[in-house]
Amino acid sequence: MPAEREDFPIARIAALARLRLSPADAALYQSQLAQILSFVDQVAAAAFDAPAAEDAPDRDAVRTERPDTVRPSLPADAALANAPDTIAVPSLVRVPKVIG
């Protein structure tokens, strides 16, 4: 198990998130966050070397992009056909208010 890190205040983070944590929960989250940060440190320390230019495959041989072609877009009435509440002109979808 990684060493406990004390450089991040779990109580402060919980207060910012408006969470009430028991001391047992705070200790659990402190331990879990320490494990996550330890893993992140291991990943950051790993050497990820890009292949040299001579080792890279031929770029034209592995090209997966398709050429851009101009096509007509979907008509507004077809795009709005499955919408639950629409306004015909100017082709809008009515949604419920989520912020009060």
C-alpha cells in the first residue's frame, strides 16, 4: 500500500463540494486518493518513447482518413421528427427548464 500523502486536504475538498464526511469516510478517501496519486506518479514516470522516423510505418500505407465530399444535410423536419416538443418555424426543439 502506498504511503499516505498529506499534501491534499480531504476535509477542504469535501467542504468545497458541500459534502459532510465522517472521520472514517475522510480517512478512507484520503487512502484511496493516495493510491490514485501513487498510480498517476508511476504512469508519469514510465518512459513512453515515440518510435524513430525510420521505425515508423509508411504514412501513406496506413492512412485511414476518407476524402471530404460535399453532401446535402438532413432536412430540418426530418431531424426534428422524433423530438418530443418542436416549434415548426424556425425549426426548434422545446426543452424543459433545468436551471431555476
